[in-house]
Amino acid sequence: MKGILPALGGFALLFAAAWTAVTSWFSAIFVLGVGSLLIGIPIYLVPARLMPPFFRGEVLARQLPEPTERIIEADAPEHEAGAATRG
């Protein structure tokens, strides 16, 4: 499902763009539809070139880190953190 549904959605959008390009040749709708499609391609390619780990899914954490004392103290509210250190 991770590949099939996004691919179907992409093909549906490309079909809609092509249909609009054919039926509305050289009108405002054509310019907006095809123009935004053409502008979107470099908007995708530039970040894909600059941040390849994100597009490969490497930067997304698969699970939460184990809690440590440092994390627990850093997340504690100010008044609780002071009380815990004083004793």
C-alpha cells in the first residue's frame, strides 16, 4: 500500500494535468495548471539533491529513544527541577 496508493494518486494527477492541457489549450487554466506542474519539478529536485537522506527516509526516527535522567531533567518544569536538585 505504501507504493500503490501514492503511485495511483500521482498518475491521477498527471492524467488530470494532461487532460487540462489538451482540453484548455492556451487559456488561463492551461497556464496555471501546466505552469504550476513545471514549477513544481525544480522545487522537488532541488531539495532532493540537497537533502538526500530525508528523501530516502533515513532521518525519520523509527522508535523513541530510551528515557535517561538527562532527558527527564531537561523536560521537567522549572519549579520541579529546582526542587529535585535541592532535595
